[in-house]
Amino acid sequence: MSTSANDRAIVLLARRCHTMTGNTSRTQAIAIKRGHIVDLGTHRRIMAHAGPRTRIIDLGDATLTPGLIDAHTHFVWWALQRILAIDVTGLPTLPATLDRLRRQAPRIQGDWIIAASFDHNLWGSGFPTAQDLDQAVRDRPVLVRSRDAHSVWLNSAGLRRAGIGPRTADPTGGRYLRDQHGRPTGIVQEAAIETLPDPVHEFAARQDRAALRVIDRALEQAYAAAWALGLVGVHTMDGAASLFHLQRHHRAGRLGMRIVHAVPRANLVHAAALGLRSGLGDEWLRLGAVKLFCDGALGSQTAYMFTDYPGRPKYRGVPVLAGAALEDTVVAAARAGWPVWIHAIGDRAVHEALRAIAAARRVEDTPLPHRIEHAQCVRPADVRRMARLGVAASVQPCHLPGDIATADRHWPRARRNAYPLRSLLAAGVTLAAGSDVPIESLDPRRGLFGATCRTDEADRPFGGWFPQQALTTVAALRAYTVGPRRSVGEAAPAGTLAIGAPADVTIWAADPLSTPPERLRDVPILGCVVGGHVHLTES
């Protein structure tokens, strides 16, 4: 963003303003100068700051809150996927999915046809096969990612192109599903996905002019989509290509929001050798932590659990990185000055992650801001341990509505510990909420709904799924404002509306704190202010 365009003073006038500063007082207006809040109060008080060049924005009945931050995204991947892939999200049957792929495949350029977000759990059957996918496209290789991104579905041409056959060995931490004769079915999971071509990431790695034009257009559309949802920043889990393009935009004054970027595990050694440390960057773009994967996902039944999956004796998911290997990696990161963001969904994975962080705490000079990403199933003892260790929970309550039936089916004994949001909060764990986009919609209202209602999209079960774990709307909103900031080590007043805080504001057409939880999905968002830059949606 251009700094010079941010020098003009701004006054925002609204009906109310929730500061999230720990008191219940409401203000009505905000004065902004040089990208920071300089005063809050009544309309009369704040208008005293107005001069001849002040931009006065009267928002009428709107409500202002601290700017929303999505604490877990794959932002550049999502931006490119919107342009390059066929979207099959939410299609309720296999035939419907195949029909869309058949109809839209001809528009996809390049060697591979790629698609995103199939969900076999909606279909009432097991995983699909390469032969199923051949019915839609036979003459070109096809790669379809699952909704949780922990499984990939290939057609027969895709299996051949990837060199996967009956004799192909499963890699450590991954697998190729096979039929009763040992032949690959077309489903590839966890670490085995890394053996496949990745057309989206390969496109992101390009630096030729034609590709850069597409990438720039994708990012600009992604910023605009985020602003329209009231988002002022994201934490993103993508790799080096993502960081490269976001740095390009930052240097050119085109970066649309505040971004904290993860470093993949594979780059830890190089980062440490160069003397790089977490926090490198500035208030717009900086390095956050090393991203690690401990296990898989509920949807693909690869989350690492303490108990067997029903009907699968001795199968407890896929430990992608666990035990001594995980502990060694986390300790090495801590010695090099890097916190970790550990993907851990199953209860056993969370336990393993906390054990590794406990070892890291013993070698840290000062406590690092470690996080568990997802923390979808956490035993009570590990909830308490997370609090004692000062580990934040980076959670995605937007997943909850779609996971209820799947958890009931695959975690019958552990489901009571699924999405334990209230328990985590009560124990003193910082909650940082996000979407995991493109796994789920970027819309933060879906997360507010999931955290407060704990029902599926049809409002079932009545009264909520384990309703004792529901959050209040205030607590859920804090998980999108204060929580993400605290989870990366930012101190007050960041994440609030207070004098001296960055001028990051979300603008709501109605008061989210006065809206019944079941209607939070529908509260209109009018835009946002990011560091004093105003982005209003068109009415």
C-alpha cells in the first residue's frame, strides 16, 4: 500500500463501536492519522479533530469493531486456485461432481486438469476411484484435491503420469490407497501427495511476465474479496513462492493487508543458517513461525488418534511427523529462534505436539509464541497442558458445521473432546480463529456461527452439538481480533480499538454482538479500514 495516500486524517462516524479493550463502554466514532487511531469517543468529540482536509466518513447505523484477522490461510494458493481450478465444493453426490468436471474440463489450460474440494463424506459412500474419474475425463491427467486437502483423487491418466503403480511403495507418513489386489485406487494421502505434480504451486513458482500478470490479478482479486469480508490481515501457511509474490507486492506498495507468513519445515535449516529469525519484516509483512505437520485430517480419516477408527482395527490415522522426529524438529527450531505452528487435528497428534513443545520450552531463552493449528480433538489433560505451556490454539470453527456428522461417524468415543473451544478458553488458552481457506470459505461469519451455535448448516442438532463448548459472541469475536495478534506475540493495544493502535477496523451493517448467534452468518459487512486505508463495499 502507498504510504503517501495514508497521510490524510480520517474520521469514522457510526452508531456504535466495540473496542474489545476489556470494558463494556461503547464509543461512536474514531479519529485516524498516519495509519493509527488517535482518539475515540462521541461524534462531537471526534469531529473536533476534523480539519479542512480531513476525510469524514459517515457510516450511519454501522457498527465498528477491531479489524478481523484470519489466523490460518493458504492465501496465495487460494488466490490462484480461484482462477486455475474447477471448484467442486459442496457437490452432494459423485455423479454431480463428475458432471461438473466433465463440463468444465475443456476450459482448463495446461497439461493437468485440476479441481478442488471434493467431499466423499457428503456422498454416503467410501472414497471414489480412478475409474470413477475416468467417466468424466479419460484423455488428460486429472488431479482433484479433497475438501480437507489431505487426499488427492487421480484418474487413470493421472496415475500413469505420476508413475504410481502396484509396486509403488508408500512413502513415510503417506499412502496410496489400494484395492484388494494391491492396485492403486486413485486416492493419494498425506505425505504421498508430495510425490505428485502440483500445478497450482508450479504456476506460483513461475516468474515470467505472463504468469506474473495472472498472479497479480489473482492477488488483487483476493485482497478485494478479503476486504469485503471485513478482513484486515491473514496468517498464511504457503511456501517460498507465496513469500516471493507477497514481497513483490509489498515493495510495489500493492500489498492489500497485514500478513504473517509461515516458513515450511524444509526451509528451517536454510533460515537458521542465514541467521533469520521469527519476526523479520515489518507491520505489513513478516515471518511468523515454522509450519509442521503432525498428522492428517478428520475428513480423510488420517487424523492421528488414541483410539481405532470404527471398523478398522489397529488403524489410528497417519502420524506424519511424531515422536522423537517431531521433538527434535521443534527443539531445533526453538534453538534457532523460531516458534512452531504444528498442524495437529487428532487427540494423539495434539498430545505429541505438546510433548515436543514442552521439550522446546526447556531450551528457550524467552518463551516463543508456539501454536497448535486446528486442535480439533483435545483431551482434557492436554487442554490444561496447553494452557500451562502457553501454547495458543489456532482453531477453525467454520469447519465445525461440516464436521459434526463425520466426527459422529469416525470419532464415536473421542467426539466429546472435539472442538473444545470453551474448555480451551476457560483454561486460559489464547484462541486465534481462521478459515484454512481454500479448505473452507474465507468468510469469518461462518466461523462466528460455528463457534457460537455448534450446529450444521441445517441448524442440527437442536440446541447444538456438545453445546457446553459453545463460545459467546464476544469470545468468538475476540478470537478473530485480539487472539490472532496475541498468538504471534503482538502486545496490546494491537487487536483492539484504542489510542495508539493500528487503524484496523471492520465495518458491520448491524451489531454482531446484538445479533442472535444463528443469524451471524447473515450480518452484512460493509468493508474495512486497513492501516488507515478505507475499503468500502459498493452498495
